[in-house]
Amino acid sequence: MKTELQTAHDAQMSIMPQSDPKIKGLDVSGCCIPANEVGGDFFDYIWLDKNKNKFGLFIGDVSGKAMNAAMNAVMACGMINTEARDAESVKDIMTRVNLSMYLKTKKQVFTADCCLLRFD
């Protein structure tokens, strides 16, 4: 059980940014410290365009605790990153992720996501 929790913790921490973004005019830094070994919290920095003019900070929290929440957080963060590559807007990203998460998770599980944007 301890090995499984450590593996889940490592997976959850691997989806977090490994370094802070360098953005002119902003000082951006973040970290995630789960209350237990693992949980459903996550965040990520995302460039929403190829020219790096639209910067997004996604913050998410999956309902529940421990392993189930952590695995759903890993899945949600991966989906957000995948959808951000081709999306026209944050609305497009969240609409697609919502549909995918709905199809892949139990109906009593939900994920709250927030996106903060900066446009140059």
C-alpha cells in the first residue's frame, strides 16, 4: 500500500510544472503540497498560442481523496494540455475536457478548474 501511495504521489507531482515560466512583466511561481500523500489538486502553466502571446494558468481540484482523486487529476491535467494545443479558446478547451472527463469518470466525481489568462 505504501508503494502504491508513493507511486500515486510521484505521478501527481510529475504533472506539476517543473520550473516557473519567464514572462515579461509577471512574476509567476507555484507549488502544490497535498494534505495527504496524494490528492486531487493540480495546476499547470500553458501557452495558448504558438507565438506565446496568450499565457494560461490552470488550477484544478478533483473531488475525493487519495488515489482516485490523484489519478483523475493526472487524467484531467493531461487532457487540458492535449486540448490546449489545438483550441481556439479556453471555452473550447474546457468544453472538450468536460466531455472527455464525463465519459471517463464515475458520475459522482467532479473536477473544478479555473484558468487565469494574460494576453500581450
